[in-house]
Amino acid sequence: MGASPAVKDLPEKLTLHWKRRLPEPRRAWFAQLDDRDKLEFDLSYAPVVAGKKMFIASMRDDSLRAYDLDQGSELWCFFADGPLRLSPSVWQDKVYVVSDDGSLYCIEAESGSLCWKFFAAPGSHLVLGNRRLISLWPARGAPLVLDGRVYFASGIWPFLGTGIFALDAQSGAVIWQNNGHSTQWQPQPHGGAFAFSGLAPQGYLALGNDRLVVAGGRSLPGLFNRHSGELIYYNAQAKPQGGYAVMTDEKYCYNHGYRYSLETGRSAGAGKSDNEYANLLQEKTAALQEELDSPAFISLVADGKLFISSKAGSIYCFGADQQSEAITYDWQPEKLETLKNEDFLLAESLLQKFACQAGWALIPGGAGEGFLNALLLNSKLNLVVLEPDGERRQQLRSKYSRAGYHGERIAFLAKSLKETQYPEYITSLLLVPDPQRAGLKKEDSDLELVYKLLRPYYGKAWINFRQPDETPKRPRGLLSWLTRWRQRGKAADESSLEFAPADGSLQQEGEALILAKRQAPIGSGQWTHQHANASQNVLSDDELVKPPFAPIWFGTTPNYHALPRHHYGPRPQVAGGRLTILGVETLSGRCVYTGRELWVREFPGIGHAFTSLELEAKWAAGESVYMINEPGATYIGSPFVTMPDSVYLRYRGEVYRLNPETGETLAKWKLQAQKEYEENEENPDWGHISVQGSYLIVTTDPYVFLEGRLGKLANGWDGSASRRLIVMDRYNGEVLWHRDADIGFRHNAICSSEDRLFVNDMLSAGALDLAMRRGMPIKQRPQLYALRLDSGEQLWRKESEVFGTFLSYSRKYDILLEGGTRDGRRHLKDEPSDRLLARNATSGEILWERKESYSGPLIIHDDMVIAGRPGPALCVTSGENKTRLHPLTDEEIAWRYWKSYGCGSSNASTHLLLFRSGAAGFADLEHDGGTGNLGGFKSGCTASMIAADGILNAPDYTRTCTCSYQNQTSLGLVHRPEMELWTSNQPIQNYKGPLRRLGVNLGAPGDGAPTTAHCGCTAPAWHPRLKSICCSSAGRSRQAHASSPHREEPHREKPNTAWTPTWTAPGPSWTSAAAASLIMNHCL
């Protein structure tokens, strides 16, 4: 509410003067119950008034518009390069507004012309963020002007860096900047959890005394010295505090129902500002509610009038009673023309040729309006047009804004492909009608640039290298010979293209070149089952996903169709460029390269084992709930498998084979159970399901000992084992063979290799006791079988030393591991957690046995067996501890990884262990570099981060969590070698003996692993201008560089003691790791 003393001067009776309906608002973040109102900064329009003008920034079409205050008529319109999600500020004759394009704009209030623009991002990287192509560092800290200074903030991902700025409001010159506060080692919202993280500015700024308060969106605000930019206080440990709105008085900062000391930043408990003007304004707004089309979003008083912005996107002006009727400005989108010209027909033919109807399309160099219209009218594609001509770009923005498409389905950006870091993989269709305007040539390097942007599996690019229409006069004589010679050379160059993509194709069709991707990125892997694959080694063989990271998309899909935290639902699965995830009543598929939800299928009750329906109802009603920890899929397994060509779902006595792209049913097969399934609550159907090659492996007739409430600790053995094992042809559903258990087939103790199936026929001690008490005739001696996968023929059987509830197989070493899967925080009392046994998978003979406490499920990574939670790693062939050399002393120590607090276990890939460590975390296996964080979001209690298809898939699996993490969203990340991430290498903190080598990161937030052979460790910030240090130990000198936590390597001149870290625009750079220069030797 824009409250001021002027509210007391409003007329007693307010009459509508004018109203203007604007395009329906499109907020950045979906309305998730977890966020409450903390991210509603762009729920609707937030106008400001200065003089006789109203200024409105649009999150919908990226415009800033000025309106006449008396009549409501539009005066001018300015378009930015991205959404304008927060209210502008006005100072003197200028308007300041921030954009998701990473910039602060200064606009002339009278004319709408650009005065200056400050690009507040360290690089030109773009990301598909909140369904728009925006800067990787969007500016979402609203501008605030005081005493000739404009304050604002940019960046929302702490692990990428965020910045707070003070600029000269007249010139845009930097007064100060703080961009080193976001990757500090600090407590996280959940008590006891630490991670590299920091403030993620989203919302408004406020000033009080000499303090600058910066809203943190879902998290708490940060407190800065407004004169120097020094961080005074930031506390990430909050639950459920935080929010986008802040205000101050002489003593406190107020933020969504809580107050904080302006002096120290510390919490002063619950409280709201008792402002009489705000209360009066609220009363007057409420009295006019019946005249509004929806609830009020923002009210303000100016020029003796009351202005109200409704949540539906309408602006109302109320004032003193007047004789004339109120003016109404309705908004209706203009109809887009069906221009049956050459461009229109060409685009139609390309859509038909490439059969691409949805996703994101990229058009470098721009295109004619007929071409663009055809794409918009004949598909559901989202278009990004790189239009090089500034005047035409503004014309097109205006045209498609009037039609309701700009910002919704189409966006026009300024830079060329070679001037920006466009996110790879997100583009399904790339069309270049005019390569010359796009700056592209028929050269290998340009084709490679285009190709890497395409979506794997089916992305297409069409580049029309046609000759100019105008034919020049033919030269004669010597000039003719020279021309022919040059043309021969040019033709030779064109025909000698060497670019030949291994995972796709390059074809010439007439004058056009067509690039097509056909398969997964080379070096990528899949995650097709609950534990990665049918071998259950909990390992993706993806070689592409490794640190450092940056997202290529986030915020595309809400968490509506995800399970809640704490119930350990099935892990997401990734194959064929699609992610499959289970919900309470649904199974759904998403594109891993854009996050786009491809399909949602309802299967009533499918996820009930992994939630509490009672708590779900309370949550839906607006209550905060604590989801009880339950073992979930840890014991009963997952009901689905995701393959590139099919999704298999085991549901109520049948197996559904679904189309992974559309979710449609391809086939449905009834399972041949011992007893025909009858649907009722006391007889739930559940069982194992896996795929190995062309074989579909399922179980039927589950054991139900108590109430049949699957996945709950009190009924933990219900549904954990079955009586019948069936192997089917996965393409036609034909039953190839089946086998009935002597005791029971434990669902997580079934795994397979290419030609063998391994299964434990046993019940754990607790389940066996229940069975005996219920009078079930069970042979009590457990057995372990190896069966031929194609026929069920027994290869070997073991009756001694069979105890495990979890089996996994090492293909490389042909070893079968038997143990337990103590995953999560609540366990069945008889779950093995201190015994592990390895067998020769060909003969069944015991190779080794180890008795040591561990958490499952166990990861088989090459020759290492790694526990699901930190513990010693074992050699898979011998069972002995794996060792490493201590990087400081060279002493041999046991290999282990470390993580901060975080429920749930780990998922692995070639280069990573993925887990929650305070925030989303990882262990660097490639360089043994320690534990790092993706500060800014929390991964799930279920191990939800999956490295597959070349993407670090991080679907949001934290629904119902009220911890105030900065962002609660799904995202997809890729390896970005130009970025950096700090780590914490806790296992090396204790050591004996003399140091052999040491690198020191002076003032850095964490440890690092430089390219030289020493480990960089943290040290205090000694001096803000330190740049490098040479450390001498045992007579040898080594140099350690403290690198920027914001990953973009700045341009560095020769060492200079007067050098000061800066972040400038354009070509910005920054650093927060203190460094030293001109130090020749330093003895430790």
C-alpha cells in the first residue's frame, strides 16, 4: 500500500474517474502453497505516480508505459529486453526500473527515451528462467532513489553470485557495489545445516537511518551500510520468515509479519508497522471492493485521487465526484493477420516438414512478419527472435504486444548468437531465413555454434544460405578471370565443410542446410529405475555433468504434481530427454532440457504410499504441516520404470506401457497373479518392476501383514515382498516365464545383468515373525538365486549367508553385492546396516564380507563401493578400505566424502555424488575436490538430483517444506567451465605429520582445487587488495590464486597493489576472494 498523509485529504465520497484493463498479469513464480505470499512481487501491476503521470512496468510484455493521471490515456511506451517485474522509482525527471535482462534502466519521464542503462550482470549468459529468456543474473531488487543515489540489486542464485549496487542517479556511475556476499559458508534455514549460500535479492529495497534493507524473496532480507555497501547482517536460518516487501521506521525493518533491528539486523519477533495512513488507505480500498473486478493488489494516493491496481490487472482511478462519465479503456488483443505471402507459406512448410509444434524456437537474424505470424498461428512454439535492427525490434515488440503475443509467446532480443551465451539444448527448432543478418556463414565454426543449441534427440536447424536476388553485371577480361577464380575458391570452401556431428546429421536441401540431432548427447547417461538401472548400482554413467554448473532453465513447472518431502517417494527417472515423476494421484513427464511439462496422467491412489492424506488436506487448506518421516519407496520400491521408448507403470494388477512423449497408453497387460487382484484398501497391489534389455520383470501377490497401509513405518513390511516373479516381453506383454517364491521376493533385492536375474527369496526377521504369527506356511531358510533371464533356468542357488534386503550388481567386475538399504531417517528395525557381502556373480561364491555400519543404498562406482551417506568407501573386489593421499601431508588416509546436514541418501554419476548438504550439494569425484553447494535451493529428502541426459536434473521434491530457502523450484543445470564453485574438504581437516604442500585461498569462502598439485584452503580476508600469494614449504614455492566466486574470469592486468575488484558494464567482472600481489615469498 502506497500510504502517505495525503490519504487523509481524500474526499469522503470517491467516484470512479477512469479504469484501464491491462493484459492479464503473468507472474514469475507459480503460486505454490509453500511460498505463501512471499514471491507475489509481480502478482499484478504496481504503478507509481509523479506529477501528472502514472508509470507502470509490465512483467507481461516487458514495457514501461506512462499514462496521463487525469484521463488515463497512454503517453508513451518503452520496451526493455526482458520482463519488468517490480515497481519503478521516479527521481526528478527520470524513471528507474530493473529488468530480468540484468539491467537497470534510466528513462526520461517526459518522453520515454533512454537516458542510460547499467548492465548489472558479469556475463552475457542467458537462461530460460520463469518461462522467459532472461539474464542468468536477473535484476529483481527494485530501484530506490535517495540523495542522488539509486540503489538496486541483481542475481537470484547465490552460487552464481548476486550483487547490490549504488549508482549516481544522474550519470549511472558506480558509487559502490557489493558482489561478494552470496557464497559464504553459513547456517541454512534448517537448524544444524551449513552450506555456501547468501542473499538472493527478489523484491523491494528500503532505507532506514544509514541502513539499506534488501528483500530476499522467499528468504530473510539483508542489511547493508548504505554509504559503503558493507554487509552488516544476513541470516539464512529462518522458517517460514521472509518475503518480497520491506519497510522501515526509526528502529525496525518490517518484512511479512516480522520485524528486525535496523541496528543489528537481528530478529525482534513478530510485528507489523502500525502506520495510521496505511490503515486508513486499507479501509478506503476495502470500501471500493465491489467496484473492482478482483481483489486489490496495490493502492496509492496522489494528486487528490486514489489509484488501485487489481490482481486481475486493471487500474482504477477514484476521485471527487464529477459530472462526466468514467472513461473505460478495455484491452482486447488485435487479431494476427494470416498473410498468405511467401514468408508465411515458407514458415508453414517448415512446420510441416519438421513436425515441431511445441517447445522453444530460435530465429537468429529476425524474419518477416508473415514468417513469424505463421509460426505463432500454426503451432504452440515459443519464439525467441534475435533482431539486429533496433528500430525494427521496437516496431515488432509494439505490434506483437498489441496482439497479446509479446512476452507470452514471442520475444525480440538485441544480440546475435556470437554476442551472447545462449543456453544450449533448449531449442527444438532453429530457423535462419537470413544468415547474413544473423551473422552466420557457411563455415564449420558457425554450424557448430548453431548445432550445440539444439535440443538433443530431435532438435532441428534450417539455415537458408540462398544467393542474393540481385545479379551483378558480369565482369569482363582480367576482372572476369579474377572473379571466377575467387568464386571457385569460395565454392571449394563451401563444399569442404568438415562439420559432421556424431549424434546427428548435416544435410543440404537446395540452398538450405539442415542440422538435426538424433540422439542423446555423446557422453551422457540415463537414470531409468529407482536405483538408476536394473543392476541397482545407483550410478548414472553420464560423463558430461560435472562442476562447475549453471542452469539452462528454472521455474518452468510448479511442484503441483510432485510428492511431498519426508515420505521418501520414488526417485525421479530420466531417459530419452524426458523426466518422469510420481505425484499423489498422478504420473507426469517433463522435458529435461526446458522443464516443460509434457503430460500428466491421473492414476488415483498411485502415490498414497508416499504421503499423508490427512496432512495433505490440511496443507491444501492453508495450514503449515510437518510431514512425518516414513520409509516409503526405501522398502516397497517404485511402481514405474522410464525407458527412452516407453514408461512402464505397475498399477492395480496391470502393467501400463505409456508413450514417454505424450503419456498416452500404448498397451496394457493384466498380470498373471496367483490370486486375481481385487481392489480394496486391505488388499493393496504393489510389487517390483524393472526392465533389462527386452525383458520386463515384475512381481505379484504382495505380502500384507497388517493394515495394508503401504510405505508407513508402522506397517513397514506390508508390500515389501511378493510371492510371484514374472518375466515378460516388454514390447508385447507376452509372459516368458514365472517363478513362485518359497518365502517371498523382496522388491529391492531383485537385480539383473544382461542375461541373469538375481533375487533373494526371503523375508527379513521382522516380516518373518509377522508371517509366522499370522499362520502363513513359510519355509524359513532364505535362498539367493541366479536365474537365466530369458528362461528362468536356475544357474545357482545359495542357502547359507543369505540376509540382504538389497542386491546390486557390478557389471565391470561381475560381482553381486548383498546388504541393506537404510535410507532416510526412519528405518525398519531389522534392516541390515552393519553387514555387507560380495559374491562372484557367475558362481555365487563369497568373495569377501565386511561388517561395518553404513547407510544404503550402496553405490557401485567403478571399483568403489560408496555408502549412501558419508562413511568409508570399500574396494568392490576385496572389501578393503579405499584410500587416498592426504593433499597436505601425503599420508595415506581412508577415502570418504562429507556432507552437512540433510536427510536422504546420495545419487551418483561418473563425476559426482549428489545429495542435500544444507542446500543442494555434491561431492566432486573427478578431482576429489570436496563437497560443494548449489546455494539458493534445497534438494529433496528423497534423493531427487539426477545426472542424466547431459543435465543435472533437480526437480523440486520439497513440497510442504516451509524452510525459507531462497528459491523453491525445479531447474536443469549443465557444466560451465568458465564458472567456479567453492567446496569444503572436511575429511582432510585432521592430519598428522609435517605439511608437504599448501595453497591458501586468502579471504575466499571455501576450499579450492587449483590446477597445480596442491589443495587450496580457506584463510581470513587479510586485505581487500590481495591478489595472489606464493607459499613456501620445505624449500619449495607454490602459488595459489583466489578466484572469483562469480565464475567469470575478469580481465587481469599486470599485478598492481592499487588494483581494486570491480564489476562494470559492459564486460563486467567481479571478485570476492581476497588476493595478494607483489608478495614474492611467504613462509608458513
